[in-house]
Amino acid sequence: MLAALLLALLLANTGCRTTASQRALAADDELEQRVEAHAHFAAGVVHELAEDTPAALKEFYLAAEADPEDAELLLEVSGRLIEGRQFAQALDVLTWATELPEADGMAFVRLGFVYAQLGQNAKSIQANQLAVQRLPGYLPARHNLYLNFVQARQPERALAVLDEAAAQPGTDLEYLVNLAELYSNCGRQFPELQARVRPKAIAVLDRAAALRPSAGPLQFKLAENFNLLGATNQAAKWYLEILEHGEPGVPLRDILRAKLADIFLRGEDRLRAEEQLAAIVRDNPANAGAHYFLGALAFEGKRWEEAITSFRQALLYDPGFEQAYFDLASAQIAAGKSADGVVTLELLRKQKPASFASEYLLGTAYHEQKKFAEALTHLKTAETIAHASETNRLNTSLYFQLGATCEQMGDRAAAEAYFEKSLALAPDNAEALNYLGFMWAEQGRNLPRARELIEHALKLEPDNDAFLDSMGWVLFKSGDAGGAVEYLLKAVAKLEQPDATVYDHLGDAYAALKQMDKAREAWAKSVSIETSEAVRKKLDSVKP
């Protein structure tokens, strides 16, 4: 019994010594691994500082291989390997990291990314799903999973990832803004989802806006995303918030105002658009683009002098701004300054070869000056250019202008052909309908069709004084003086400025009705507006 007890004690003591020895050996091995790993890592850093990237990455990998149970080291090394695009080695390191007990969720995020880079999408999906489970509030994990399904062309699964991300509680501003961008991306990747995706993206942005972001990059990003999604009212609110309560530098301030001007223009709020553009040129007078758009708005509002001033400012700061030359010339022609328009276009012709636009506008400008031969030369050159390279320019406006110029030169056959071309391209071109109808009425030919054309023009523009005059004249030429007087009196009532031709026609119609006092009164009015020997003779032939 005593011997047995002694043997048991001896065996027990022996066992204790063996276990302690093993522990010591294990500790030594662990320390040796750690020392080796640190040595390799330090060597990698040295190579990195020397900009020897291949040698550095090799040492970093050896560091991870030496101590594959150091989770922190494995993450550090994997990041460097991924940055160096050593995906096969990164896969080894991340496999070791994800096999550790309580593996870090970030290791799964990186593993999913590496699998995707290696073209192993199924394994990437598995890794990213585990990453999402471990880091549910970490949007990059869901982003990577979303990209897996985009790459696999699985729209519903891709959208489901984003919807799950949107349902995550406790999300912050950055998370929500970035998620909205992913929704927008989903709509671009899968157009068939666009109608479903847009309201989801806007709802996420509304949640972000409710967090009242302070001025800074995220506030600007919020506004940008609203704008890209077409939620222009919300976008304008946040752009204005940055302008009024932030402290944007000059470049950003101009960008914000330009974006606001664009939003207001799209919403047809011309006044607020002009306010933003005026603020740009006030702070930055050399901004040619802002001057140009101010000119365009003034042109649209028929404020010709303002348009001319703004277009000139645009050209002052950007002399090569070709479109500004065209628009300046157009404004000058519209303002009755066609000679200035010619000067503007000739300045452009010194810089650029002849183009359709420059030749067409020169033709228009010379027409306004009644220099019809020069006008026709430039208009025909414009037509030639259009035939050669810009066939879309062979439109109703070009042929109308050619027709009007030929008519003024007395070539009525050519004018008729051009007007017919103009109407073939645009049957509702009221100006062409009226001009051709009136030309035939003047000649006393094709009167039934002339009347049809003018009636069509009047249906399009019933209050147009010129069209009412034409209708009166075609009725007069058709022998209906009473009907002519009715339309000519309507034309007189609609005149913004007295017109000698309308009163001359009215005098002729009254004379045909033997109402000579009224005829004399109308002719007298005509010659008081514009001297005409023909009308004076008619007036003198009627005794008071």
C-alpha cells in the first residue's frame, strides 16, 4: 500500500515536470514566431522606405507566414498586399485570418474583395455575406456584396442588399448619403429598376437631411445626390444652405451658384437664375460663362440691349467663344442694329473659317439692311455648306429666308420654290404660309390657295396684324372688298406701331366700296407714316 502510494506520487511529480516543460517550450516557440514575424515586418518597412515594393511585400508575407495566429498582424499585412495587388498572397493571409476563433469582420470584408479580384464570385459572395453578418452597420461590406450581384447581373439580389442596408437602424449621415449613391448606381446598372430605385434613393437622402448636416463635404454631397436624382427643390435648398451659412471659397461659390442657376432655369424660374448668375459676375467679373448665360436670358426676354452687353462681356473675357459671336450678332439684328451684327460676324470670320451659322446670320443681317444681293450670296453659301456637311440645317427657316430674299429681289419664281420647300418641311410655319399667300395675292394669282395658306396662318396666330392684313388683301384681290375691310380694320386694331401698308390696303378697300372719305382718310394716314408716291397719287386723285 505504501509502495503503491509512493509510486503514484513519483508518477504525479514526473507528470508535473513534463507539463511545465511543454508549456515552456510552447512559450518559447510562440515567442520565437513573434520575434521572427516582427523581424520580417521590420524588414518590410525598411524596404518600403527604400521604395523597393517587391522586396517589402515579400517580407510582409513572410511576417504573416511566421505568425499566422496574430490577427492584428494578418490584417495589417493583408492591407499592404491588397494595395500592392498581390491578391494570391493576400488570399493566403486572409484565409489564415478568417480561420482564427472570433475572426475580425474586416478580414471577411477583405477576403470577399480578394476573391472578387481573383474572379471567384461565388466565394466572394460567401465571404461578403459573413462580413455583413459580423459588421451589419459597416456599409463597405454591403457595398462589396452589392457589387457581387451587379457583376453576376442579378438585379433583384443587388437591390435586396441595398434595401437591407436601408433597413439597418442607427445609421449616420455618411452611411445614408453613400447608400443613396449606391441606389443611384443600381438604377444606372439596371435601367429596368430605375422607377423603383429613384424613390428609395430620395427617401434615404431625406433621412440624411433630417440629421441636419453641418456645412462641409457631406452637405455638398447630399445636395449633389438630390440634384442627380432630379429632386431639384431639395438640391436647391442645400446648395443655398451652403452658400448662406457655410463659408465656401470662390471656386465652390461659383459652382454652387452655377448649379442653382441651372436648377432655376430647368424650373423656368428665370428671375432667380439671373440672380445667381449676376452674383457670379459680381464676385468674378471675368467669368465668361456667367455673362453668356445672362445674355441668353436677356435674349429670351427680348431685352436686346442687355443681351448685347452681356454677350460682349463674355467675348471680352473669352475672345474665342464662338457661340457668343453668333448670339451677339442675333441680338444686334433683333435690336435693329444689323450693321453691328455684320461687324461682329466679320470679326469671327477672321478667326474661324466660314460656317453655316456665320453665313446664315450674315445673310439675315444684310437682308435687314435691304442689301438683298449680299444677303442672297451669304444665304446660298450657307445652303451649300449645309448640303456638304450639315444637312440638318436644310430646314424651314433657311428656305424661308432664301424665299423672302429672292422675293425682295423680284425673283418670284425662285421665291415660290423656296417657300414651298419651307412648307414641305414645316407645314405649320406661319410666316412662310403668310408670305407665300400674300405674294400670290399681290400678283393676283393662285388666289384660292393663297387664301387657304393665309387662313391656316391665322389659325396658328389669330391676332397677328400682318396675317390679318394679308387676309384682307387676298379678299380684296378676290373681289370681296367688304370682307377685306373687316379684316383690315382688325389688323389696324392689332398694330403695335402704325403701318403704312395696312392703311394703304384699307384705303383701296374703301375706294372699291365707293366710300371715298374713308379711303382718303386711310391713304392720308399711310403717307403720314411713310412717304409713297403711289399712295400720294391715289390720295390726290380723290377730291375732298
